[in-house]
Amino acid sequence: MPSGNDYIRKMTLLKEYDYDKFMRVLYKSFEEYPEKVLRDPYPLDVKVKALKKVKGYFEDVEEYEKCDVIKRILNGIEKKDIPDNS
């Protein structure tokens, strides 16, 4: 998952100007790097809140297969188990 100030700046702009694309970029990062989501140093409650928000977005647009991927990551957080990205 890319990181750094430039990435954060670009994601902030994307969130403001193209929320759908912002959510899809977040989802793609979650899907490709679930282990980084789980090992990330952010507090657990912050990660869970963010994941639930993205999951809710994809429920609203009826892309349920994406919800399943996010649910696996949420379950991994709950069980302290790292899901693979398959």
C-alpha cells in the first residue's frame, strides 16, 4: 500500500472531488494488501470504523462482492488473523 505525504494529499483531494473513485482506491488497497491493514499502527477502532464505512458504501451501490472482502478483513481484525488476498 503506498504511503507518504504525497499519497495522503492525493487521497484527500480525490475524496473531495471523486468520492466513488476514492472508495474504489481504498477498496483496492484493502483487497491487495489486507495484511498491511491489519498490521497498520492506527488504533483498532479507527481501522474498524474506516473499513465499515467503505463496506457501507459498497452496500449502498450494491457491490456485495467487495463487502465480502472487507468483511473478511474485519473478521481478521476480530480474530487477530491475517486473511490472504485470494
